[in-house]
Amino acid sequence: MPGYMIFEIEITDSAAWEEYRRIAGPIMAKSGGKFLANSAHAIPLEGAWAPQMISIVEFPSRQAASSFYNSEAYQQTIALRQRASRGRGILVDGLLPEGTTT
């Protein structure tokens, strides 16, 4: 079952963000992560949620996503990401429980 990391991001330092992406991208790919969405064009549908950017990354499993996030290599990039942006992130399972339709 795939695992998905979903982040709401507000970039505060474009140069630092590009450096973070250059370093973190290969670490993510090596862990099996691939971007499904990385959009600065989110359209609010309900409520007051209007994120500057949404990022959705699929991993082969929830464990693979967790291993990536907690890896020493990625942990070393977190300070750079936090200098470059503000955000919130979650990790979710990819499949609904059997018998669930929504």
C-alpha cells in the first residue's frame, strides 16, 4: 500500500528553497518518492484554506515514506527547508479500508 506525504508550503526564501530542492530531491527519489502534485495553483473549495503551495509525494509504502523522512540524509536538510519556508505536513496511507467508497 503506498504512502503519501502531503505538505502545505509557504516559501519565504526562494534561493534557499531552490538549494533545498536540489539537495532533498535526490534523497527523496532514492527512497522511492515521486511527486504526484507540486502546485502553486491551489483553488480553495471550502473554508478559508488558501495554501501558497501544495506538494504530494507518493512512496511505495508508508514505511518507505517514514524511513525517508527520518533518514539521516533527509534530517540534515530540514533546517534548510525551515529557513526557506513555513509549512505543515502529514503522512497518510494510500488505500481506503476494504468496503469503503469515500
